Amino acid sequence: MATIPPRRQRTARLQRVARQRTAVPRSAADRESTPVAPAAPEPGIAVPSSTAAAPPAPEVPAQANRWSHINQAANTIAALGTLVVILLAWQSLKQVDNEHALTREGQVTDRYNDAVSNIGDDSLEVRLGGIYALQRIMQDSSRDQPAVVHVLCTYIRNHAKKPKQSKDASKEPASDIQAALSAIGSRNPEHDGTARVDLRDTYLRGARLRGAELGDADLTGADLLDTELDGANLRNAAMEGVDLRRASADGADLRDASMRNADLRSASLTGASLDRADLAGAKR
């Protein structure tokens, strides 16, 4: 290294002293405003990026969260209240329906009892009223139809017996018998249940039974002379020994009917269906 001459050293020292005396001292504000250069990093130490990190998201105030929870709870309570109201209304309607059903059943029972009482009356008009009432019950209450069919058939068998003497024979049934036959013939057989039309050994000469529903009926030994059976349903009916002389059964359904030993002389069977009908011993 080169050695500085002594004279030059003294000159340099004097210049530094002069500058220090003439320098104006800086205020604290100047010192604070003067940027300080960052210290040089030491080797091996990572320097963070100069880009500032994004500030964290502001937190939702606790009061806003509390009101949100209150609103959710209120909505839930309102929905539950609506559901409870609907359930109570449905239960109330169901109870009303049950009460109405019981009322209707009670009314039908009363009507049935009155009608049965009326058909046993001595007055023809009262008996007719009872028969029409039973017919209406069959139309209004299918569950009561089997009982009504049984009552009407019993009534016919008891009041339409074969006369013991020919002089007492009539050409057509009495008005109450015809009304009972019409009620049976016009019913809906799908509601019969276990009931079966039972008109065995009855005297039904001249009866009007056009289109009557008499399928599976028991007409064994019945006197059906001059009856009108056009278009009647007599399928699978028991008609052994029945008297059908001069009867009109055009277009009647007699399939699978048992007509053994029946009297069919002068009977009109034009267009009648007799498939698989048993006509053994029948008179024709």
C-alpha cells in the first residue's frame, strides 16, 4: 500500500475540521423525514418480497350474526306453526267426515227399519212406500244392498205363492209384487255381495221383467207364464221346471242357465243366447 506523505495528512485533517465547524445541524424532523436506507442483508438470509400482503377480510360484527340467527329461528318457528295449523285442520276435517259418515249410517239404518216395518203394513199404499224406500236405500248405500235383496225376495216369496185353485190365478202380479220385482231387476248386481235373488216356486205370471238383472238367480219351479223377459240377464240362472209358456224372452242372456224340464212351449226366444244352457227334458 502507498504511504501518504505527512504534509498531505495534515492538510486533509484540517479540511475535515473546517467542514465540521461550518456544517448546520439537522433538526429532529429532518432526521425523521430523511429516508434511511435499509441495511444490507447478511449472506444466507432470505429477503421478503417488497409487495405488501393483502389485508385480512373484515370480521362480521357479532350483532349482525346475532340478528341473522334470530331471523332464521323466526322463519323456522313460522314454518312449524303453519304445519301445525295444517295438521289440525286436516284432523278436524277428518273428524267431521267421520261424524257425517256416522250420521249417514244412522239415517240409513232408520230408513231401513221404517221401510221394513212399512212392507208389513196392511195398507197397500204403505207397503208400496216401504218397497220404494228399500229401492232407494240400495241406490244410496251399496253396503246395505245384500240385506235389501234378501228382504225383497222374502217378501215376494211370501206374497206371490202359487194359488191352490186355478180360479184364484191372476194374469199379472199385484202392484206391490211388481214393484218389488222392478226394484230387484234394476239394482246393480256388483253390490250383491253374498246375496242371491231367490224366487223359487213363486207365482209371477205376466210379470214385467224387461232387461232385469237376474243372473245367478234361483227361479226353480217359478210360474213365469206370459212374462216379459226381453233382454233380461238370466245367465247361470237356476230355472229347473220353470213354466215359460208364451213368455217373451227375445234377446235374453240364458247362457249356462239350467233349464231342465222347463216348459218353453210358445215361448219367444228370438235372438236369445242359449250357449251351454241345459235344456234336458225341456218342452218346446
